[in-house]
Amino acid sequence: MIFKGVDFFPHGTRFPILEYRKVFVGLTLAAAVLSAALLLTRGLNFGVDFKGGSLIEIKAKSGTLDVVKLRETLNGLGVGEPQVQAVGDSEALIRIGQQPGADALAESRSQDAANKKVTGSLAANFDIRRTEVVGPAVSQELKSTAVLAIIASILGIAIYVWFRFEWQFALAAIVALIHDVFITTGLFSLLWYEFDLSVVAALLTLAGYSINDTVVIFDRVRENMRKYKKMEMVDLLNLSLNETLSRTVLTAGVTAIAVLALWLFGTTVIEAFTFAMLFGVIIGTYSSIFIAAPILLWLGVDRGAIVGEQKSDKATAAAKAGLP
Amino acid sequence: MSMLYFSRLYQAMILGICALGLLLCVPNFLSKDQFDALPKWAQNKIGLGLDLRGGAHMLMTIDTQQLRKDWMDNIRDDARRTLREGKLAGSPSVVGKAVEVRMANPADADVGLTALRRMIQSVGGSGFGGAANLKVDKGSDPGVIVIEPSDAGFTERVSNAIATSIEVIRKRIDSSGTKEANIVRQGFDRILIQIPGVEDTAQLKELIGKTAKLTFHDVHPTMTPEEARRTRVPSGFKIFPAVRGEFATEYLLKETAVVGGEDLADAHGAFDQRSSEPIISFRFNQKGARAFGEFTRVNVGRPFAIVLDNTVLSAPVIRDAILGGSGQISGSFTAESANNLAVQLRSGALQAPLTIVEERVVGASLGQDSIEAGKRAAIIGMIGVAAFMIFAYGLFGLFASLCAALQIGLIIAIMTLMGSTMTLPGIAGIVLTLGMAVDSNVLIYERIREELRNKSSPLKAIEAGFSRAYLTILDSQLTSFVAGLIMFVLGSGPIRGFAVTLTLGVVTTIFTAFTVTRLIVSWWVRSQGTSKIEAPLSYKMART
């Protein structure tokens, strides 16, 4: 007798998910419009990677850190108004804006001078834990590379999905993917969380993760299309969603556990990254179920083509398995 | 063939890969003494990135405008010499991004053009028929010849400047006692410097940032800078500012140096024997000693100027001919600045100033905290995932957890083999991989449950679970692979470290989650001793 685990997730469910598709798509559209509005009016709280300037992480050598006093000290240095963000009792992040200069090189030089002033005034009472300085030229490049990376990975994934499935599937999957990336970016604008390189890494990972769920569901849809040739498309999609529901939710759960561990026990360096991932796992799962499938329904799939594929597919599978 | 059949050879291969992988990661977990006790060939482990061990990352850009300006000045001087050698009268001057040569007699234009065209060199050394570094053509005005640097020529110029700068920086950093600096070119006009263990970059920047171009100049015999300003700076002369505290605030010096820093054989910081002021004592090489000796012999009783980066350090009067080729420079130094300058002089001058455009410094204490945090997150994540998997799938969940642990071992092994470094985002990638890896097991096990519910025999259910989930696993992993690959290609720094572990995670998932789990399951099936095994996973029947 072995321990077989607990099959705690309800099976054989027949949630009529697609009947509420208008609700979910409406919700999503609202979120997308809100994101777009936020991004257009408010923009993102870019970190030093994309905005330029400096970030200095300090820790009090002894006792706690007095944020008010620290702010006063920093404001008296003539380097603009550095932002101070307390982390715990004894640590703080200081952000110094891009210092002015005649050209990019001069800006870099005056930034360096400003940093020297700040670290010099703090060195007696604080340990300088980390300094990040990004000049205007580099921040512009990082920005354009980040945009390029996001577009390239979405395209790359799109090409792969298109290669593996019919175009309707690919299109639905990509819309769901863009939805995830877009809404997560919108959330960063809403919460005014710092948006830096690591968040871009999270967005790319999220793209790879989110498409997983969608691909698994679509795999099942295709399988069921061959199995139930007469079933209405909406019922078939509902069936497929329900059949894969336990897997979708369980996987999201497991990944969330891993990311949660990073979020709770990581450092300030990866906080933004893990937050984006955590939200990404949730929204990625949501979009696979509630967005990708309705879009597929609207686009319609040429069922004849898929059923026709079946024979050749079966033949290759049989050949692979060495069966007659 | 059955999904659960493994030939002996196949089993041996799988086990071999696992054992090899685990062996390769062992050195990463040994203490320093234990690691040093290993034979040399086994001393391979993953290096820690700067964010974990602490250190400085500096991206510097070379001043290409300065390079262009210097080149234009060179071209002008070359043109002047070429005309003189060809006994032609003409005056070259820098106009914008070109040098214009105005021939005294416009009729000489053709002869001048032929002569000046001899200055053209092909890019990438001669004999390869590469592009020309200069374009020499007649200008629109009669008697004017325009010399214009080509893009290819300038690119080569920048490349050379970067290459020598890297050499110079390496020498400077090495002689300051800092070890393990990694200095490489990046992009067109940048140099990336990574130095582990350095927390205070101020001194380093002082050392690297200065061009340290040292030159010795003749002072104008009669005219003062004020006079020159009032009337006209004589051709071939230029006004140089002096360092503060020097006798005069500026000097009128001959533009071309008598001798320069490239002819120094040695330089070091010292103290003046009489005034005990910090000074730099230096020695010329043979060529420099000869030129300097000759100059001082002719000019006894007159001053000469020692110029550093276009600023006069001092202008002593020559008392005797200096024939030995050695001397000293004074000029309000501190012991530290004298030492720094000596290092810079020994290492050679930079062709143009370097400016820091990106700097990331992590203190060792934060690095240590990050390692601790990373370890903690990884262990807790692993326990959490394992607990979840065992709760949901029992014994099979345990198998999956073991495979996930094995997978982390394999990722570390491959990174050890590749000689890559571990960064905090890298650790995040590994933890994330954990979640994604067991996803494959979730897929398989859920499928098995489904088959069981459809009244398949346990054995058939297991087989179908693996075979049906295979393509899905491949699909889902490949999409992550695409994302990881793009991150690696386009990403920099932190993103790249993350991309490495994520991509390795994808590659190893297919092996551990699919193949190794299947092997373990096949052993379990065989251990039951009968083909009528009990269902390995609990399942509720569907509600109707």
C-alpha cells in the first residue's frame, strides 16, 4: 500500500466557462483600457536602468535609520532632491536623478560628482551596500533593447505556435500573451512600482510561462476535435477547459509556491522581478482559460483540416511506437 | 515499445548522465580546504557573479569627438609636412570634419593633390585592398584640396584607441594591486571593466579616468602669453594653462613636444631629498634620453615646460644639460597623487579620456546577504514544491520532487562545465525552473488520473499518461526556450544570468521530468512483481 496523494481538485466538472465569455472579455477589455490610459497619462516609474541617474543602497552602521534626517542631509547637498525609500529599520534606497550637463558625457561626469557628494556625506554613518549609476546614453539603449526583446520574444513564440498549430490557435495564444504582458505593465503603472531591467526579464519569462498553459489547453482542444467530430465548438472548448482545469490550477499553484518563496525571502534586488512574476502567474493562468479560448471560438477553426490531419498523425505515432 | 521499457544500455546511459552531473556539482558544495584538496582536474566550480561576491562593474565610453579632433590635428600636421617635403607652398587648416589645404599658388593644386594622396592608407593594414582611411579631393574653390577622413578610417581609429586603452587600463589596474580585473571592449566605443572585491571605486576611477599624456615643451623665448593674446599667437605655438599654485597661470609653448610620455622607460613616486616634497622621478628610454639631452644642451639657462593632459605642471629652468635621461617632476603632489601619476605614466597614456556611462557596485556584505537570501528562497521553494507534489501525488509526487532536485544538480553541473557564473537572477531562474519542471509531472500525473477515471488498467493509464503528455511537455518547454534564448541574446547583465539558468532549466526538464521520472516509475512498476499493479494515484470518479 502506497500513499497515492490527495485528488483534491474536483474532476469531471462541466463549468460552462464560455457562457460567461462576454463577462470575462469585458473585464479584460476594461483592464486593458485602464492599462493603456495609465501608461499614456502616467507612464511608468522607470528605475535607473531606464531613466538614468543613480541608485544607492545604504545600511546604518549601528541603530536605526532616520529617514527625515537623511532626507535633510541629502537635500542640502545641491544634487537636486534625492528620493529616499526606507527598507526595514536600518536600510534605505536613495535615488538621485540625472544631473544636468551640456552633452551625454558631461551629464555622466556631473552624475559621478553628485554620487561622490552623496556617498561622501554618508560614509561616516552608513555602509554603502550597492551603487548603480546609469548614464543617459546607456539608459536609452537599455530601453530600446528591452522593447526589442519583448517584441522579439512574442514574435518568436508566435512563430513557434503558428508552426505547431493552425493560425487561429496561434493568434488566440498571442493575443492572450500580449494581454498578460500589457496588463502586468499596466499594474506597474497603477501601483507606481519601479520598472527596471529585472521587470523586463519577468515579462519575458511570463510570456514563456503564460503560453505554456495556453498550449496545453489548445493541445487538448485539438485532441478533442478529433475525438468528438460532431460536438458543438463551444461545448468542445468548454470540455477541453474543464478537462485541463486541474492541471492548469495545480501548475499555477506549484509555480506560485516557488515564486512566493523568492518574493518572501529574496532581497530588494529581485523584489520587483518576483512581484511581476507572481502577478504574471495569476494573470497568465487567467488569460489561458478566459481569454484564449473565447478568441479561438470567435475566430473559428477549420475542423475538417484538423480531422484530416489525424490520419497522418496517427500513422507517425504508430511508426514511432513501433506498432503496426 | 512500451513507454515503460528501458533497455539495459538506455538505463545505464540515463544513470550515467545523472551520476556524472551530480559528481560535477560536488565541488560547488565543498568547503575551501576540501576544494583545494581535490586533484587539479576536478577543481571546477561555478564562479560567483559580482552581485553575489561584491565588486564593481564599470562601462566606460571613449571620447570619440576628442579622437576625431586629435586625428584632424594629425592630418593637418601630416599635410604640412608632406607639402614641405614636396617643396610646395600651402596652408592646411581644420575646417569642420575635414582638413582644407589652400595652395599658395592655385596652379599647384594638381601637384599638391598627387602629393597629398600619398597620405592615404588602406584600413586594416596595407596589401588587403581595404577601404581608404582618407578621401583627398579638390575642393570647390580653386587651389583648395580637401582631406576628409572616411568612416572606415575613423572606425579603425576608434578600434585602435580602444585596444590600446584596454592595455593601458589593464596595466594601471594591475599595478595598483587589484587582481582579477576583466576588461573587454563592448560595442563600438565602450570598454567594460569588471573587478571583483572592489567596493570603493573612487580611487580606481581616478586611476583609469585620466589620459595622463605627459609631454615636455619648449617655452617661447621672448613672448609672454599676454602679449600673444593681445597680438597673435605665433604659428606653431599655443597657450597652455598651468596648474594652480604654479608660478604663472599660463604659458606660451611650442605646440609640438620635444619628447613625450611614450618615451618614458620608468616612473615612480618618490620624495625630494631636500624639500621632502612628493615628486615623480622618471627615466627616459634611449630615444627619449637622446632627444631630451640634445634639447637641454642647446637650451641651458632657459625654461622648459612639463605638461600633463594639456596643463603645465611646472616650468623649471634648465641649469645643465640633462644627459643621463633621468629627472624628476615636482608640482604640488600628495604622496598618493604622485604614486597614481607614476602608475599612469608607467602604463602609458590613453589616447582620449574615458567617461563612465554605467556603474554598478555591490558591497561584499550585500553580496553575502544575497547569497543567503537566494539559498533560503531556493530551499524553502523546494520544500514547498515537494510538499505540494507529495500531497497531491503521494509516492509519484516524491519521484517528481527527487527529479526536480536532480534537475537543479544538472543545471549546476552544466554551468560548471560551461564555466558560467551564478548571479542572483540566476538563482531566481533556478527556483522558477523548479515550479516549471514539476509542471511536466503535473501534466503526466493528471493525465494518468484521467485515464484511470476512464477505466484504463493502472499500467495502461501510466503508459498513456506518459505518451500523451510528451508532445504537450515538449510544446510548453519549447515556448519557454524561445523566450529564454531571446533574453540571452538581447539581454545584458542581470537578464542574461537569468536567461542562462532558465534555458538550462528548460533543456534539463525534458530529461529529468520526462525520462528520469519515467525510469523511476518503470522500476516501481517492476518492483510490484505483477502486471496487475494497483493504481499509483488516488482518483475521484467524475461527478455526474
